[in-house]
Amino acid sequence: MNRNRLYFYVVFAVFQTVIFVFTVWLDTASLDSLLGLMKYLHSFKYAGFFGFALLIADFIWSWIDRRANKKQDEILRHENNELKAKVYDYQEGIKNAEASKKI
């Protein structure tokens, strides 16, 4: 996992922790404090959008990373097959050279 992805998950974890603490506080709050939150209701929409944006960003980042890994895997598989073919050709050349020496 690269450093940027780690930072992203730290931000995501902090966001989720803040939401959890906030909901626990709401559960124990009195009616007056709940009514006092009415003036901050528009901020909750932005916080919800921020959480949704983090989720979408993680999905897109994972999709791009998976696609890059597949391409890298195909490149390595092709390189491995080429090396196997070179080793096979080298071994066949040695066998043919030994066979021609015996004759």
C-alpha cells in the first residue's frame, strides 16, 4: 500500500470516528441540545456528501489500481514466457550440438 493510499484511509477512519462519536453524543443529548443543532443542519449535508465522495474516491482508486495490476501482471507473464522460450531454445541448442558431436 502506498503512502497516499494510507493517508486516504487515515482521513476516512477519522471521518468515520467523528461520525461515531457524534452519533453517540446525539444518543445521550437532551432535547435542547438537539434543537440547537437545527441551525447546523445544512452542515450535515456537506459532511454526508464528503463521506460519499470518500467512498466513491476509494472505489475509483481501487478500480484504477486493479487495472494497473492486471496490466503489470500481463507484462510480467509475457516476459516470463519469453525467458522460458529462450531457456528452452538454449537447451535444445546444447542438445543438438552434443548430438552432432557424437555423430
